Amino acid sequence: MGTGALLLALALAGQKGPGEPDADKDGLSDFHERHKYFTDPKKADSDGDGVPDGDWDERREYSYSIRAVMHVMAPFDVASMSDDYQDVRVLEERADLLEFEVVVYPFNTVASAIAPDSGWRKPRSELKPFVEPGVCSNWDKELQKDLATELKERGVDLGALDDVETARQVSRWLMERSREEDSFTTFAVAFERGRPKVPEHRQADVAATLTERGRTLEEQWDHELFGKGMFANKVHGSCTSSAIYLQTGLRAAGLPTRTVLVTPVVDANDEREVAWLGTLQHVGVRAKLQRAAERQKGSWTSHTFNEVFVGGRWRRLNYTELGQNVLDDGLGLMVHVHTFGDHSEAGLVGWGDRGRHPLHGALFGGPNPYSCVSLSDRFGVHAKVPNEMLSGLRELTIVKVAWYDDPARPPGLTTSLWDTETAGYFFAHFDTAGVDGSDALEHWRATQPRFLLRARGQADVPAGCIPKFWGNEGAFILRIEPDDLARMARGVPYELGCAATAGGWSVREGLTLERARR
């Protein structure tokens, strides 16, 4: 049986190790009940409602989860997609396309359960292919010796490390000893019987890279595609290249290692998909995903990184971050779509050729090989998950207000507005002491505060946010609708106050705004 077949066999059992307990026989491992679903591993029906915990919907009742229906182009690996972080049901599978339902559990405690395995140096037979050299992760005895020698010179004795420390220290050292190079031909290479080949229609793209770098194709591959070459040249390329490099070194250190491919839950280039993020109920998750989508707009976004077998199960290793979670500042929410033992087995040239897929224009709203069809989230009826910001920021205080056309406006706070003759626009300046600008933006997006201008004997004047925000300067713009501005008395000081829905904000007492007399 080859590495690919062994990988499939291992993945079919899910992420749990062989014989992992399921004490209550509800179809969920004890590990997942403790760290993913938060159900009772000793009760098949944790809430006693007559529906076992293993039911597709019932397992969501003690946690917060996000559900999506997605399309993804080949390559994908259905057998490994249900893991420690997500559950997947296939809706339709073709050789070149997958439609699936995924439920992701972002507040899992999987990383907290990483513990060393004293017997890790004698891996089970099914794990041995993940230690052996591969076509791309092509370590040999010489590399293994050099690795141990260099680590020892740094004061790291491989023989004295447990599997957890091996993953952390070797990955950190590998990244520190290599420089990053901005090359990305890994998705332009096909493999035939283990030999790399650039398809004819990609040769011009690869030739441009070779000209830019002043290298032959073989020299470029030793800087990006083959782990042994990258180790010798002390270089790594994209995330995919880095995963090859790290896998080569980690396997040489004796640690079973493989690679996973993930996507964001939405394509940030499709405005329809991005708009769905605004419907999520969890304010912190919603803000984090919106912030990630803003950064991803205009780009092809996916991520490739490693998994290492430590503590008796596969653990995510994102560069040097052991226990990488699915909720992430970079991708927003990761959806796992593919697992492979060596880059040569991955078929990623299919994603490199995504634009040639006959359904690309019909199914995908941007340059990416994936799309989201629907998106929602759920606080389980028994969940104990606070609906709050994830940055730890609880409240911001407005300390000053001023009309947009105030001559004293800071020169950097300029923007284009509309209907300024009929609507009113003013700045709300907040206290930025100790607040990072990006955290302030995340807080503002999540709360979307609304305010009221109040004056004795006058009707309240509502004011709502528009998308004009300066996090580092501590300011955003509020808009008074034309009808409300028309009934705002002139020459009367109106005091700013929070509307009932403006949670997370306060206003310094006595801040007033006065509409000028004619």
C-alpha cells in the first residue's frame, strides 16, 4: 500500500487514534465530546431530550458553531475533511468539484489537550510512511546528520526532546535558519510517476520566474519545491513551499508529518459572500471575519501548512504554531479541504489551473477555487459562550464631537461624502489610550453603535455610523438623515448620548453639538 492509500485509510478513521474511547457509544469520541462539542462523554444523550449526541444537529447544542455550504474545485480529500475542528457532509461529489456542508467549531479546546507521548520514537506501522522521505520532502541520512549537528550546536539535543518539544523547537529552528523568498511556482508543477513537470500552458509563467531569479528550472526547484534543496540553500518560498521544507526537516527529526490545505469560509472577492458575514450573531467572530475579508480582497487566498503526530493524534503546526486553531486573524475562519502525505501527491496544479475549469465563472465569484453558498451561526441552547469581542476590548469612550466641515478638522480625516446639503455629518472622537487601531476597528464593526442628540424641549435626533473610520486617530463619522436634520433646532446645543443599541460605547458627559444659526 502506498503513502496515499495509507493516508486515506488513516483519515477514514477521523482524527482519533486507533481504539480511541467512545465510552457512551454515541458515535462521538470522548476527545471530541470534551474538546469540540462539549457534550458529556459519559452520556449518550447529554441533555436527556431523546436525541443522541451523535446526531448531526444535536452535537451543536453545547457549543457555538458556524455552518456553511461550499463549493470547492479538485483537489480535495473528503476522507480527511471531518477532523478535530469541523464536521463535513458531502452534498454532491464529482471528480473535479465538491459541494459540501461544513460545521466548524471555532471555540474548541483542542490545543489545550496537547500532551507529549513517551513512546513517540517507535511510531505505529501506519505512521511510518509519514516519517520516510517523499518525492518533495526528500530528506536523506546526510541531511538528518546535518540537522542533528546544527541543532546540537544551538544547544538542542534531539535525543532528549519529547515529541511536543521536537515539533516546537525543530520548526522554530528551521524557520529561523532560512530566509523567505517570494516565489510561487508550486501550483504550476504536475507530477508524473514522481517526476515534476511544468504543463505546457504554465511554462511561460514559470519562465518569467526563472528569468527574474536568474536560475535554471532545477535550481528554482531546489529553492522552492524540494526540501533537501531548500535545507541546503537555507531558503523557503510560499506557505506551500514552507510546508514542504518543514515537513522534510521534521521527518528527518523522526516526527510523523503530513500537510493540509485550508480555505477561508468565504471568498472575499465576492461581495455577496462578504455580506453574509454581517449576518453572523457572534459579535467578535463577525468582526474578525470581516476584518480578514477586507485584507483578502483582490487576492487568491488559501493556506497550506503541516500536521504532526504528537501526543497520540494529528496536531496542526502552522509554521511554528503548534495547535493552530480554525479561527485566525489571517484567514478568518479556516475550512479544511485537503490532506496529503507529500506535495507530489497533492495535485495542486489543479488549483493553479482554476481559471480553466468549465464552471469557474458560474460557481465562483472571484479568482479563488472555492465559494460559499450559504452561511449562518448558532449558539447552542446549552452553550456557555459569551457573545463579546475577541480582542478583550469592552468599551470605548467618545471624548469629542465636531461637524465634518469644522475648520479645525485634522487634515488626515478627509473623505468623500454624499448629500451634504441635506444630511448632517459629524465626527465622534474616542479615547485611544492603550487601544490598538485594528482592535478599535474590530470593536466598531462589531457594535455598529447608534447615538441620539438630545435637547430640552426638542425631539431626539438619531445619528448612525457610516463606513468612515480611523482607528489609530480615534475617530469615525456619524450621519444625521435629512428629515432628522431638518427638524433639528438651530442654535440649540444637543447633548450626545448612546442609543439603547449602542453597547460597548460611552460618551463623556457634556458633549454637545449645535446646528449653526442661519
